[in-house]
Amino acid sequence: MIKNIIKLILPTLALVLLLIPIVTSSLLDLKQKKVNELSLKQRQAQKEAEAKIYLTGKFDPGVREGGVQHQRTHNVLKKRNFGRLFKNGRSGG
């Protein structure tokens, strides 16, 4: 009688112990996929918002990565060119 019960319980217990890691890893994978999708959606929304701000011209170029403040650059170039013209005018003319 006890041997019959053990013969029934032992394979069932082994099956349950084998299924636990499979089920938990599947559930963790699903959870991680949801987190990744949410993160991706947030990044896409942020990029779209930045693109809208950029396209409408309502941004500060000095704050933006890779942005250049055009007025300052223009003044620097103007001074350089004026200096070169002045040097060329004196030596050549």
C-alpha cells in the first residue's frame, strides 16, 4: 500500500520539481519583455518630443548636444576673416 503511494507520488514530485524552473523562467522572460517594451516606448516618445521641439525651432542651441550658438560662431568667423583681409591688404597692396 505504501509502496503504491510512493510510486505515484515520486514521479509526480519529480515532474513538479522539473516544471518549476521552466515556468518561473518563462514568467520572468515575459516580465522582462514588458519592461523592455515600456522602456522602448518611453525612449521613442522622448525622441519624438525632441524632434518636434527641434523642427519647430523652439530650442536653445547651446543646451542641445552638438548645438552651436550661431551668433557667437558668426562673430568669431567675422573677426578671423577681417584679420586675414587686413593682413592680406597690408602685405599685398
